Amino acid sequence: MTAEFPIPDGLAALEARVRQDYAWLDLPAKPWVPETSIAGQAVLDAAIVGGGMAGLALANAMKNLGLRVQVYDQAPAGFEGPWATTARMETLRSPKQLTGPALGFPALTFRAWFESQFGAQAWEELDKIPRLQWMDYLRWYRQVNGIAIANEHEVLDIVPSADHVRLRIRGAQGEFDMLARHVVLATGRAGLGGPSLPDWAQAIASGARAHSSDVMDYAELRGKRVAVIGAGASAMDSAATALENGALGVDLLIRRADIPRVNKGKGLGSPGAVHGTLGLPDEWKWKIRHYIGEQQVPPPRGSVLRVSRHANARFYLDAGVQGAAMDGTQVILQTKRGERRYDFVIFATGFKVDWRSRPEYRTIAPAIRVWGDRFAEPAGQESQELRESPDLGDLFEFQPREPGQMPGLERVHCFCYPATLTHGQVSGDIPAISDGALRLSQGLCRQLFVEDAPIHFERLQAYDEPEVYGDEWAPAQD
């Protein structure tokens, strides 16, 4: 099924262009993978868990290659991913000209979508892409490409077997099993875990704290004194949203002595890094990701200005929090700069790989190999985030801790942020999402073809469509 969102009239010509491009390129390819079933139940070529930007790009790439694919997402139609739910920035960080999930098709870019409605002059005047406008573009992308997403479907368990994977799913009609030869997790930043919280956060009453990724009504912060832990983009967005909703005051408690100024990750913004990271020795992969993590990504300038224009916003540098306690309904935070009291605390502290927090991974989690299982951290480059990152294969596939453990685990693929250490930034962020989607979809084509080589050879032998009929010439006589 497709999302039912109205398409503005200005897009009619662009949609005709998309259809023409596909026709000229003879896409999508016809299904070619042999249809299989187990105990009478059909087996999909692939299932994708997550219908956000990564899931859409991958589903479209697979569809164009003739694979039968189904996407499952917990959210209602049109609200997949964070853009219209938990994201709170005014605009995207990424430069507007990046092509995102377009897969090399000019007509599928955000720019084409934008200019078809608002014109070239409006594009030139646009600074950054508004967040909700990006969500509108993704809704259109899904619709124009006819991507099938089963919305409001929750994956409960993932059970690999030697030749397929079983997904246990809960939908509106109850629970059911779905079988696929491969399953891809396109589950975003929190992909394999959840919010990262310091241990002392547990001392704060649940009603007096939240993570920046939580769904919450910021209007409830009106008249309250709020602390935001962190200095990244999500910290600024949360602080600004609280201020705009009438918070009495917002303090940003920042561990570092200064806010990061340079986005070091942009220093690797080249096709070389996109296509070459996978081939780096492990030591270089670790060194690069550790360095970027240590330097940290600065918040966008616009996001900081959005906070600082409020007189009741305060930036406390070198104010790392060391502990917390409750005094009635008040939160007491022990910081490096002394004790402070608040009504509410927002943790903008990122995410972590945490299999235990995700019950749908209970079957596969004990068998999955992470980097810490086989790679010795270099001295001075210790990192829990990197240590817990999954140690993936060339097709983003999970690998077992022990040889032969859990046959079929390699049929489950991690196409979300925790894949970054192995593959680089190709599975979650806008700049190279198409490159990652093409890498994985083409690799799955290769693997499916190799697995079915005997069947394809039988098809080759049985193929009998003539191109020459025998009446095109007369045999010469001696």
C-alpha cells in the first residue's frame, strides 16, 4: 500500500518525467529470483524493517533490480523516520544540493521536487531544507516510486534459518509470520539499541526527565526550569523548542570547555571515502571513527542562534554533571561548577548499541559478533561505542561470534547507523545513502543469483525462444 497524501499539481510534469526515465532505462526489471515457498507460505526475496529514508532508498534500488521486497514500519503512513515526530530542528544540516535517496535519477532529487513546485528562483534563495518539507519530499518519493510499506506493523522477533529468515510481526489484524530470504534492518540512529543515558540519570524521577529522541509535548515545559545535557545538534534543538514553548529558563550543561567548531567528518566528504572505507584495514577504520567521535560534530550555527536569541537561555561550559538526586519534584544536579536545581532534565546524549533494550533482537543478539569480540583497541583510542558496533561483512550482514553459530545469521543485514565503523557513512545520512543502497541491493542480487545457480542453469537450458526460424536462407547445393 502507498501513503495517501495529496500531490500538488506542479508535480505532474515531474512525475511524468520520472515515468519516462524509468521507461527509457527499462526499469524496474522483471522479477527473476525463483519463487519459493515453505510449508505453503511464500518466501519474499527480501524484507526491510524501517520505512524511513534509508528503507525507501533501499526498497527502490531493490525494486529496480527486479527483487520482490516488502517494507514494514511501526509508524502511521507518512510519519516514518524522525522528521515529523521526534526531530525538532528547523532545517536540515545537510547542504541543499545533496542528492539523498535519488539513486542517480535527477528527477528524484529534492531539488527537482522543489523547483517543480516553487521555481528555480526559489531554489536559489533557499538556504537549508526545512525539516517538514523534507518529510513531504519523502512522502512523494514513496508514492511516485510505488514503494510498498506495511505501516503500523511491529517486528517482534527475527529468527534466521539456513535458507531464510522468519519475522514475527504484529499488525492491526494480530500476529503473523513472514518469511524472506534476506532481512534488512533500516532502523535509523537508534538502529540496534536506544538512547544513551549516564548511570546517574536513574536517580531522576521518570516524570522529570526525557531523552531528546523521546516523543513528548514540549508545551508541558511552560514555566519550568529546564536543563539540557549536551552541546550537539539535538541539544540545541531541544533547548530551542523548550524556550519557544515558554520554558522559564533553559541551561545547557556542557561537559567540554568549548563547543566544537569544526565538523571533521566533512574532511572525508569524497567519493573515495564513500567507496573506499570498506576496504581500509581495521586499524584505519577505528582510527578515523575514533578521531571524529573525539572531536565531536558541532551543532549547526543556525541551531545555536535559535537558542541564544532567547535571553533566558544560558550556556554553561566545563559544567559536566557528576550526579543527580530528587528533592520533592525538583531535580538536583551536581555539576563541575556546583549544584543546580531544575524542574526537568533533557538528555541530548546520543544513542548506543544495546541489544537488551530491543526485544525483537532477543534471538539473534547472543550470536552477533561486535568489534570488541575480535579487535584490540589501540592505546589511547578506547571507545565503548566503537567496541559495541557490529562487526559486519561486505553486504552489511551480521557475523557470528563463533564459527557455525546460528546458521542464517548472515541473512540479516544492518543498514543503519551502527554500520558506520565497518562501511563508513553510507547507511543513514543524506550525503551517501544512495551509494549504500546501491551497494547492498546489488550485492544481494549477486548472492541470490549465486545461491540459485542450478535453477538458473536449468532455465538457461530450457530457454527456447528462437531468433532465427530457418526460413531465412536456402541451403546451397553441391
